[in-house]
Amino acid sequence: MTTVKSPVLGRQRQESGTLAVVKSRLQQLLAFASLIVIYTFFAIASPHFFTYDNFISILFSTVVIGTLAIGTTFVIISAGIDLSIGTGMALCAVMSGVFMVNAGLPVLIGVPLTILFGGFMGLVNGINVAVLRIPPFIATLAMMLVAEGLALVVSDSTPIYFTDVSGYTDISTGRLISGIDIPNAVLILVAIAAIAGVLLTKSVLGRYTYSIGSNEEATALSGIDVRRWKITIYTFAGLFIGLAGVLISARLGSAQPATGMGYELQAIAAVVIGGTSLSGGKGSIVGTVIGALIISVLNNGLQIMSIPQEWQNVILGCVILVAVYADRARKQET
């Protein structure tokens, strides 16, 4: 008996896919419009905001949050979460000091080792989630505490300075392109965003990330090794934690073991504001970068207007609530 494919059903599926793409583009446009509105508001509210130097400062401050958020995008699209990215970044920064200051390794070796160390942390998270079946919230919360403690233990609770490591701070604060006053860290963020965007939309990793987040059971029934790909996703995201550790320590010229707390909330907020669903299956790197810029513009603008830190936290918290509510509203519509 032969099965006849319904042209109507095929057309409906095609229309459904087209509608999903249109909705994704509209979400990105909405996030971008929000960025423009917020930027315009602060430009009108303060004459010190709308300057070239401050614009570069906003881009520079976006680097660390954006780097962490890009890696976290893959995890959240797969219906996971990673609370360890902030303290994990601090631990990676400390390890960069151990590699290049304490052990005396050159930058060309120390930096890749630091990034790989971040990948190792992601690997541990992936094994805990995929193999041991520990809920991602609990597994990464435990890693957050472990990383926070290890950063203090390894560094003996004191900063590690890169004064004698030639060229290390240039990774963040140097200028690769002469005549253009754009820090290297900003160029690195643009490069990794482009690479991550291609991987998410054009590679097997991205395809399986969306598939696992949309319907993990159906993905497993289709013959895909979900556990192996979950481990891969968390490990890949861990590489961005390692890179963020390099970028922040190069920017500060030191590895601060207490740095990192709070970064995970801002990075996750950037991902959600950018349109990635906390339920998994939806999201984009472009949206995440826009979300990170919104967080940076808010922080920068509120500081320029001399808004107290406690009120800055209140406003940021309200923005996160609005973003999560919007995510829930989008889910109910579908």
C-alpha cells in the first residue's frame, strides 16, 4: 500500500515554518527597536551620554556579558540553564594567572589552556546533566559554588597581576586596527558572534541544539544520541566562559578571584531579552547580542545619570521580569 503525501499538509507545514521565521525576525526587530528607544532616551536625558567615547565604552562593557551570553544561548535553546558562568569566568581568569604568571607559560599557550579549562568546566556540567540526570539548575548551581570556592583557594584569595606578562592586556585593551579607536575585545566579540551565529544556524551542532530544546524525546526517538549532544553543547558553551575569563583579566590587568558574581544573571537576562525562549527551541545569536547591548546601555546610562546602584538593580530586575513575561506570552501564542 503506497502512502500519498497531501499537498495541502505540505503547504501547511511550509507556511508554518515561514510564519516561525517571520516571528523570529519580528522579535529581533522589537529588541533592536527597544535598544534604539533606550539609547535615544539617555542621549536626550544626559549630554554626556551621546559621545563617541561613551559609545566605545558601551561596546567595551558589552564584551564580557556578550561573550558569556553567546555561549549561554546554546544552552538555553537546548532547554537547559547554566548558573556557573559568572564564577566560572572568575575561576578561568585565576587559571590564566596560574598558567602565565605562576607557571610562566607564554601567552600563546596560556590563553588556549584557559579557554580549554572553561570547556572542561562545561564538560563536567554536561556530564552531570546528561549522564547523571541532575537537573541543570541544580548541577550548574553546584558548579557555581565550586568555581567560586576554587577561585579563592587557587589564588589564595589575592589578585594575580599580569604586569610581567608581555602583550596579555593588549588582548582586550589594545588596538589591532591602527587609526580606528576600537579595542581588540570588541573585535573579538564581533568575530565570535559571527562564528557562533553560523554554527547555530548552519551546522549539525545548531540543528541538534534546536531539536533537543524543541522536543528532546522526539529527538531521541529519531536516533540522535541526546546525551552526547547535550555534553557537547555544555562543553562548547564552557569555551566561552574560558574566553570571557581571558578577556576580563586582560582588561583589568589582573585576575580577581571575587569577580564574577552577578554576571550570570546579566548574561541570562541578555539572552532572554534577545528573544531566546527559556523553554528551549527558539533563539538567535543576533538577538542575544542586542540583548547584551541593552543591558550595557542601561547600566551605562543609569551610571551617567548618577542613579544609585540599588536603584540600578531594581530597574534591571524589572527589565528581566518584562523579558520573561514577554517570553511566556510568546509561548502562549504558539
